[in-house]
Amino acid sequence: MSQSLILKNPLDMHLHLREGEVLESVFPYTYQGFVGGVVMPNLSTPISNAHLALEYYNTLKALCADFTPLITIYLTPKLSIQELHQIKSLGFKILKLYPKGATTNSQDGMSEILAPQTLEVLSEAEKLEMILSIHAESGGYSLDREFEFLPIIAQIAQTFPKLKIIIEHLSDHRSIELLNRYDNVFATLTLHHITLCLDDLLGGGLNPHLFCKPILKSPKDRDALLELALSAHPKVSFGSDSAPHLASKKLSNPASAGIFSAPLLLEQLCELFEKHQALENLQAFVSDNAVRNYGLTFEKVREVKIQKISQKLPQAISLSNDQIIPLNAGKEISWSMI
């Protein structure tokens, strides 16, 4: 009998699900395996208030009632204390900070991160026991943008010691020190940042489907992040940052930043953790750490069984007038969900 593994309540703590036809095409790849996830707010109309958050939540629940979407609120300079209380009263507790212009649909983000009004909002968010998720990049040299942003995270962590801060898609080994220094700083890790480096993006010729922000970095960064994942470091949760873009947009100039990694994610993680003799830590990485760090509760346990049966990733996801190319398109992997 082939080897099998049961994962309880797997969670993806960083997701881009988009809207319309793209949403309907990509969402099933997530809810087939994951019971819930943190959903990003950078839609064409940013989810920047309680009304928009509730509307998007209802849209996702209509597509899959069994999936728990943890909707994030796009932190803009216009967010008021009154709106913040309304957001929390509806059960939404995660704010997402985008530096202005840092990534896809971040034009409404923060140009002055530590402005007095923003600090007032963060102070109130701390009192309301909310969570601040950060796309941690400066506007500097691409390989140093996360590192250059660390002093801002340190200042927020020191100023608001009870505010939980998530460094999203941690990509630089120099960021790890903050996890150990501050009790209130946590992180998510993607599959692509723990398995790929800059050479995969451009070493043998440019592969635009591996272009993302933060950009893939050095083998040293990749290996340090992989070790965090394989050991299921208690401050770290899995967050795919699966970000679907039309192939035409990935091949345009400038190319859209984002890697669509949702297809067969749990199966690929099983293969990776098995390769490194760390399967016993996968449960903590894809669920237990997130439940604890984000203060989540689930009324029931959903068990996802994955068995040692080979299959291939799709070459592309077809849309009416385009397609989306997934991470590791066409690759054969040795695990399947049953």
C-alpha cells in the first residue's frame, strides 16, 4: 500500500483570488485542499472598508460555503478610527499595508508609512487586537528592498508591542532576525521563495512566469527560508502568495509581478517535506502555527488525505480569451489528494 499523510485543517495564509472569471477559474484549486486562508485586498477596487470586505466575503462564500476566507483590509491614508471599529465589528481583523507602488494594485498604498494618522490607526488596531500584515519592501534596489524596509517593521513592533505584525512572503534571510527579536513579529513563507532563487528566474534565460515581488533572491536566502519551513518555526505559517495573472500580462512590458502557485500546492509541499525527511512538521507549517498565531478557531476538523500517487501539474488554466500559467507547469509530482 502506498504511503499516505493526513493533514488537518490546512490553511493558506496569503492568497490572491481576484475577481470575475479569474476568481471562478482559480478559486477551486485552493478550496479543494485548504479549509481557509487569508485573502488579499488589492482588487481593481481595493477592499478598503467594511462594506467592500463583507461584499467580497459573501462572493467567496457563495462560490464555496465550506471555505473560510479571512478578508484583509487595504490600509490607506483615508482609513478612519470609526471605520476600523466597523471593520472589527463585522469580524474582519487583518489590515494589509502596501507601500505605494510596491506591487500589483498598490497605487492606493502608503507613501508615508509612519504618518501620524496611520500611527493613530495602528494604535487603535492594537487595542482592538487586530493584525497588521505588511508587504515589506522599500523603493530601492530590488534585491535589498525587504532588508531596507526592516527598520520600519522594527519601529512599528517597538511602538505597538501588542500588535501582531506579519512579514508577508518573507524572502530575505536577513529578515529572520526580527522574528527572534520581537515577540509580536511573525511571517509567512511561499513555496516559490523556499524552493527557487534568482537563477531560476533569469539564469538560463528570462522566465516571466517566475517574476514576483518580492523578487526571488540568492541560494543563501532560499536555503535559510527552506530551513524555517522544514523545521516549522513557530513564528512562521505557510502563505502561498498565489497570484494569478493572464499570460498576456506576464509576457508584456512591464510584466505583471506574481506567481500562480495554487494548483496541487499541498501535494507539492508533501513532496518537498518528504525529500528533506520533514513530513512530521508539515502539519504545523500548513495549519497549527497559523491557528495559534492568528488566533483562529474552527468548529470542526477537516482531514485532507494525500497519498503517494504520481500526477502532473496542469500546463495552463484556460480562460475565455487567455490563460494562466501555474508554477511548475506540467511537472510530475509524486503525491495526490484522494
